[in-house]
Amino acid sequence: MATVKLNGRSVRIDGPDDMPLLWALRDLLAMTGTKFGCGQGLCGACTVQVDGGMARSCITPLGAVAGKSVTTIEGVGRTRVGGAVQKAWLDGNVPQCGYCQSGQIMSACALLASNPKPTDADIDSFMSGNICRCGTYPRIRAAIKKAGGVA
Ligand code: FES
Ligand code: FES
């Protein structure tokens, strides 16, 4: 069991401490915007933010986020950076199948929060753990630059 600040609201989650945060979000809270891909911390589909930093929710135990602030794709649009990123994603028609995209957006928001004007190299380095099987990387890069005010 853990109480977390989830998208700005205090929420008590009744799951075992070793349950992956991803399962708690999807199965206990029916928040299915965060996706299951590999389950091993390798693809980035399950990315959320914990206290503002990137976290792979498939390998983050629920007990580890007790008392912390968790932001998911359902709530990130209410932040200044998240709103700009989601608008840039829409304007640039970034998604193809869409499966990886909530994780991509969560990582992009974490990048821009710490580096508002990233270079191509900054983007490629920071986003390297977010895999897109559809190859939308050029559109992702352009949208990040647009949201950051570079493009
Ligand atoms: S599902 Fe978590 S990194 Fe792939
Ligand atoms: S849009 Fe299909 S996996 Fe990224």
C-alpha cells in the first residue's frame, strides 16, 4: 500500500509494495495511458515521472514511490512543459501506431524541464531508451525542438 501524489492529487493505492508501479496504474487505477512493452526497463513505453525525473514504471516498485509525486500521461498536459509538448506532438502528427508515444512524451517533458533548448545530440542521447518500432524519431525530434522554442 502506498499513498502518492498522483497527477497532483493524493491517492492511496492498495497494492503490495513489490507490485510494479505500471501494474498499479493500469490494473488497480484503470489508468491505461501508460503502456506495457518489455517489462524489463528496456523500451521506455511505460515511462512516467517520479518527483520530476524519468522512471520506468515496469521496474519501479509501488513501495518505492510512497510519499512521492508521480506524473503520468493522463496528467502531464496540465504542466506548462507538458502542455507545450502535447501541442507540438499534435501539430507535428508525431505518432504512427502510437504505442510508444506516451512514454516518448513523458521522456520529452523530463528532457525539456532540465534542458529547454536541446540539440539533436542532446535529444538523441536523452531519448535513447525510448524505442519506437515505427521509426517516428525525426518527428519526435522536431516536436521536442518546437516545444522547447528552438525550431
Ligand atoms: S515496459 Fe517498461 S521499459 Fe519497456
Ligand atoms: S509510433 Fe509505433 S512504436 Fe512508436
